Amino acid sequence: MKKILLLGLMLCFGIAQSQSLKGKVTDPNNSPLENVAVFDRTSGNHTHTDASGKFSLENVAENDQISFSILGFNTFEYTVAAKSFSEPINITLNEAAVSLEQVTITPEVNTLSQIVAVDLKTAPVKSSQEILRKVPGLIIGQHAGGGKAEQIFLRGFDIDHGTDINLSVDGMPVNMVSHAHGQGYSDLHFLIPETIEKISFGKGPYNAKYGDFATAGYVAFKTLDKLDKSSISVEYGQFDAFRTVGLFNLMDTKNSNAYVAASLNTFNGPFDSPQNFNRFNMMAKYNLKLPDNQKLQLTASHFQSKWDASGQIPQRAIDAGLIDRFGAIDDTEGGNTSRTNLLINHSKLLSDNKKLETRAYYSHYDFELFSNFTFFLEDPVNGDQIAQREDRNILGFQTEFSDKIYSETIDFKYTAGIGVRYDDVNDVELSHTKNRYEILDRIAFGNVDQINSFAFLNTEIGLGDFKINPALRLDYFKFDYENKLSPTYNNRSESKVFASPKLNFIYSPSRDFQLFLKSGIGFHSNDTRVVVSNDGEDILPAAYGADLGGIYKLTDNLIFNTAIWALYLEQEFVYVGDAGIVEPSGKTRRLGIDFGLRYEATDWLYFYGDANYTYARSTEEPNGADYIPLAPDFTSTGGIAVENLANFSGGLTYRYLKDRAANEDNSIVAEGYFVTDLNINYTFRNFVFGIAIENLFDTEWNETQFATESRLFDEPEAVEEIHFTPGTPFFLRGKITVNF
């Protein structure tokens, strides 16, 4: 009887001591903070705040030490008292400089984005080209006068301008399907760097929210909801570089705020023929809090750009003394482009755990590009210049419903979404031209209509230190192409449905350690002209991927991450926009390993670096002839950032790209490079004075390279060799910013 009574007392005592701790976390303005990590240092239990800032942490005992942490705020330590269980507690977090110490590792699916957020805040983006370089392992290159979208390299892919990476801004897609220049073409130049608040990314096809083009990965940019202060900057440098940007608060009240941003860039470049580059950007954002926990956000942006280009030049022309490294064979290359975006985001908090988010967007885009890759190979008299043009409207919407269910043994979260995207592309053209204005021959000319309807379900099952993340995405595509070169009306249509399952496992036994195993199937769509010409075959070639890795917070100020991964692509047909032909490629296999290190030596000194190795081969070709042209096998990026050191800030960064095969048998090699950039800033009252140097050591490097067969005007035969765009030499700029 005594034993039974003692057991009863122990159970009662245990129940009294292990209870649910509930509360709300806000900032100093009493605004709720979402996704604050709530971590019980005593038991290891953890949770996150919801959209209303509320949380419920299970199995908490008196005297447990609870930490509340989120980037941009001081970590708060709370000791549980007996009265803590009687009513919800209120926690206020104070703003602070972003640091690694604020990173709490829990079984979240995308912890690495937290770490990159520290990179972004410690070393802010200074130019449009730097935007994508913030993604670990991603290398970019420009090869057409600054106005064309950058060439992207990631995980052993020469992604061209976006074929195997999904890019979005505030939920609005950037990639262009069935583009005149290439499938997935992604021009991010409408995004003003100073307005970026957050960069989320994921490598591999493991996130159900991202469908088309998300094979090597995805990058999602979020712009600022509000400005801390208004500012005007003026920048001037070598090669007639000029840039001015203004960010202006229009209103800031309890329930609404608005701001506008604008910039102007001009640049002639180091080339013998001036680039005459200019770009104008404008953006406006308005936020409104509505009754019943609703938020409405309206965003409008516009950019237009015009430029001349020297193009890619053959090495033999330099060796023969016909031109120097910054010369041109055809300096009539260049282009014009613009994009106007309207975006509406609406969110409604249905309850503490239920949330509904909807966005709708419209974009109008036009594009005109003149290029000459082969010079006089096809037309020995007039030359081989081509023009690529299109006029596009993009309309779409997406709705997501999310819910969280908590219990003592299991946490369950799910997000269900549906959406549609419609591309209306008119007068998609590839023509043989002379001196831009004279059309010698139309190679392709028509209208594209493409619809992508989709639905996805993402679930997260939390089992203490484990999280299981099964997900499924369904995509429906309808492709229509009207060939305007046909003597009679010629409209062809095809459709396809694709299922993309994902399954991820995350294990985090402490706030300093995480292991993950990710797997999934993704795809990238083919150009509509490919789809109809191949009678609907090989419309959506699949990509099969898996990642095994970990994140280790060795100390409060030192984080290391690594992953080994594999990615297999099915047979696919690629539309080569520059030639107007369908070029088949076989199955491919990529195996790789990633490393990353972040170290905050002091509150003002920050080190970061990433190294990535990939073994990429075609699986249906014999050994020695199975190289994937321009696929990088080793890349590394990193740097040192200084912040708030006696009014000084700045950084020294590097990027390294190893030599790589430029053709299938590696007989032509694209040379690698190591380039270093430097920037220094000094703050005096509300003024910031800065100096930026690109290519600090004046390295001679080739930014983009291709193995191309071409013929010069007086050559009897064609020659295949490296054609390249030279990288920028030592490039000095000065900048003044005034904040008010």
C-alpha cells in the first residue's frame, strides 16, 4: 500500500513539474515575432513561435532554462518559475546586430538559409551581380555588356541563364519559359540590391513549393517590407561607371507603411568599343494591416536597359594581333530589355496555428538581343549576326493554407497550395540580321502560349529530435505554338502531367548539431518549340536527387556544414535559341560534396567560405568522351567582413573557378580563375563614404568561355577553340551615401 501511495505521489509530482509553457514573443514595438526558436536547454525540447508570436512548449519543468532566439535580436534566457504555468508568459526581444550566436539549430528543413542570412547582414549586397553570389557554391558570369542575364554555375551545372535553377522574388517567378534566348532565362536586374531583406535557397529538388527548373536548386529573394531610414547614394568609378540610388520612406503609421526605391546605372566598361550601358530601376511597396489579422502588400516595379557588347572573342584573333583582349570581331552586338511587375500579397491568420496566404502577379516583359558567335561561318559576306526578340505577358496566382498541430509526443505541420502560371509570348523571333536593322532571313517566328497549373502538399512530422518531411507536388503543363512562318495557319498543342515526390529526414539532438537526409524528384520543362516538334515526347525530363549532410555549431561563433550528394537527369531535348535547333543530350550523373564554414572572431570580424566539388559525366557516352561541357568540378567562394569597427566596415572577398572541360572529350579547356574584390566604408554621422575595388590584384581572367566553331572574315576554314569574354580588370569606384 505504501509503495502504491509513493508511486502516486511521484506521478503527481511529475505531472506538477512537467507541464506546457505557453506564451507570446514580441519586439519592442509589441509586434509579434514569427519563427523565434524556443529551446529548453535543460531537456532539449524545442518549438517555434507561430505567425501571431505565440508558442507552446511541452514537458517543461520548474527551473528549466528556456532560450528565445531569432536573427536580428538578442537571445533571451528565461528561468521557469512555478507561476509560469498559471498563465501565458510575455517575452520581449530587443533588436541587435545579426550574429552567429543567434543561430539555433533545430530540426528545421532549411537551416542553412539562416546562416546565409548572417552573410547577407554582415556583408550586404553591393551590386546586381553580387545578388546570386550570396548563395554558397553559386558562380555567375556576364558576357554581353551588362544588360543580359548572367550565366550561372551550380552543383556541376552550366545552368546557362536559368535552365536548372528556380528563381523568384517575393513569390513571383523570375525564370522565363520558352524564352527567345534560352529555356528558363532569368534576368534579375529588375531587383534593386539595397531592397533585399532575405535570401532563401535550397540545393537539389527537395522542396515541393518550387517546381519547374528546381533541379540544381532554388533561390527565393524577399524584399524589405519597410525601410529603417531613407537614403541617397551616388557612385562613380573607372570606365565611366556611374550609379545613383534612392530609397525613400513615404509613410509609416501603426497600420500602414510605404516606400519607393529607384536607381540609375551607366557604364562603358574596359572594352575598346564602349558598352554604352544604361539601366533604370524603380520599385514601390505598400503594406496595410487589415482587421481580423489580415495583411495586404502591394508591390510595383519596373526596369529598362539598353547596351552594346563586344561579344565573345576567339583566342586566335588575339594571338594574331588582330585585336587585343578587350577588342571585338563584331561590335554591333547588344540589346534592349524591360520588365514591369505588379504583385499583390495577402495573408490572413485564421487562428494561432492556421494561416492563409495568397499572391497574384502580372509582368510585362520585352526583349531584343543581337549576337554573333560564329562571325562569318554561315554567311561569309554579311556575317552571322542573329536577333532574338519577344514580347511577353505573365499572369499567375498561388494560394497556400498552413496549419500546425501540437501534442506531447508529436508535432504536425502541413502546407497545401495550388496555383497557376500563364505565359503569353508574342512574336518569339530568331532572325539572321545585318548591322542590327536589316533582317536577312527569319529562322523562327511564332507565338507561344504555356500554362502551368500545380498543387503541392508539404508535411512536417516532428518527433522530438527528429523531423520527417514527406511532400508531393503535381504539375500540369499545356504547350501551344503558333508557327508564323508557315504559309498556312499552323498551331500545335501538347500537354503533360508530372508528379514530384519528396522525402526528407532531419535529426537534431541538440541546439548545436543537425544531420539531414534529403531525397526527391524534380524536373525542368522543355521549350514549347521542342515539345511540339517532338510530338510531346520528353517534355519534362526528371531529375532524381539525394543529399546526406550535417550542420555543426562547434562554438557560439563557429558553424561548419557539409553534404555529399547525387543528382541524375533523364534524357532531355534542349532548344538552342541561338541556332533555332533541337539538340539532344543523354542521361547525366553528378556526384558532389559541399563544405561551408562561418566564424565570428569578434563582434566586428567575420570569416566565411564555401568549397564545392562535383564529378559530372554523361552516362551514355564512352570514357573520355563523357565530359559535360563547361560543368565546373571545383569552385570556392568566401571572404572576410568587418562591421562597425570604429565607424569602419568593409570586406575582402574571393571567388575561384577551376579549369574545366569545354567540350565532351576535354580536348578544349576553359581556364579557371581566382579573383579578389575589396570594399571599405567609413560612417560619419549620417554620411557613409565608400571605396570598392573589383579585381584587386588586376588578374587577367576570362569571365565566360565557350568552345565555339567560328570563321573570321579572311579565314579559309572554320576553327573550333575557346571564345571568351574577358573579365573586368582592376576597377575602382567611390561612393557617398547620405541617410536621413
